Amino acid sequence: MSHDPKKKAVESIPYRASEELFQALFEQTIDGIFIADQHGRYVEANRRSCEMLGYTREEILNLSWPDLIPAKDLARYYRQLDVLRAGKTLLEECSLRRKDGRLLPVEISTQILADGHFLGIVRDITERRKTTKALQESQALLSQAEEVARSGTFDWDLMTNTAKWSPGMHRLFEIPVEQFNGDPATVLSVVHPDDVNKLAQTLQDIIREKKAESHIEYRIVPPSGTTRHIWAQGTLVLDENEVVTRMIGVCHDITERKRAEEVLQKSHEELRVFFSQTIDGC
């Protein structure tokens, strides 16, 4: 073993560099990092974790899991400790209690270190929750609008030949979400027998000719047995090589309009016959 102080100092450089790098990453990461002992007492916390919860580092080191994690979330966490002890990482969404009492929605990735301590990496998901809520509200509004307008939207991926339907499409075609596997042929299964070939051929022509926008009318006979008239409009999406990759569009239930047109046409015909007979009788 060397007793040369200079040599020992040189040999310690890689260790110090590694330690300094770890400390820099520990403090500068955008996520909060907590380390707790086997009893759930916090023994380390980085700057970001303090900012997230409004505590100083010294205050956090005097706390334990029950101080920051609400009872409901903590009970669920305890039930999954076996997952951690098996050497796996546990990823959970829960809440942490801030110093001011407010609950902060977070995503926590937890694992057990070699010395038995718990390492928790915490991400603030407040904005994610807001975005998710806004999206859900938007989808609910779209669903209501589709119901009022008797319409639905679709997104047909031609590369995978799978389609996504909005709630309105499921209502129009009377096909529950759990029974729809994304197969576009599902549409043809409820199309009126006299319109199947016309619809299939029109779709082929639209894709082959790369028509930017197109529309078609056809009839469907959904499970209820009531014939409906559908007016569909689609827009093609092409990639950089001018290959058609998707078709997105909307389907409208125009049954009431078609019935009104038929009534109007019948009235016109009756008037035409009436006037023809009147003139002939003069």
C-alpha cells in the first residue's frame, strides 16, 4: 500500500470527480429526489424537492413518509413494497403534502438501493393533470356536439389499415367501442347491400387518384334495423413521397334531410300531375 500523500491525492481524483458529478446531477435535475431509510425517514433531499414542497432541506430531513404522503396513497404504497424488494422499480401517481397543506399531484419512481435505502424520483404532474382534464372536457364537448349534430369523425391509417372512431361514429353505426377492433371493414358490414360495391369502389378511386377532399352518400342498416342515410366527407394525408398514408373525415346522419327531400319531391310530383290533368281537361 502506498504511503505517498501525493500519489494518494492523485488516486482520489477519479472518485472526487465522480462524486462531484453525482452531486451536480442530484442538485440540478428538474425532478425532486428523496432518499429514505428502511423506516421511511428522509435522509436526503435535493433542491428541486424542497422547491416543490416548500420545505427547507433541514425540515425535510426531520420528516418521514407519513408526513408527506396522504394515508390513502401511503397504504397503497405499503402494499407494493414486495415489488421493490424483488428489485423492481415502482412507478406510481399519487399526491404529496406541501408545507402549506396543499396536495401536489406527482409521479414517483421508487427503487431500493443496495444499502436498503429507498430512492424516490418525483415529478410534478400538475400541468399534465390540467392538460388531461382539458382534453377530457374537450372530448366530452365533442361527443355532445356530435350527438346533437348526428355526426362522427374517423381517422383511417392506410399504412396499418386500422381506423379510430369518435364516440359519434359508434352511435351512428350502433357498434359499441368494445366490439370495434379498428378494422375499416366494420363499416361495410353495416352498409346497405345495394351500396356496398359503390362505397368500396369510390374509396379505391379516391385513394388511387389522390383526391385531396371527397364526399359520398350511402345507406347503412345498423343493428336496430333502421336504414340511415350517411353523408361522408374525407381528406387525404400524403407523406413527403406523395404516398397516401391516412384519411380523416366526418360522417353525418342525413336521414331526416333525405326524408324531407322525398316528401318535397312527392309534393312536387303530385302538383305536377294535378296541373297536367287540369290542363288536359280544359
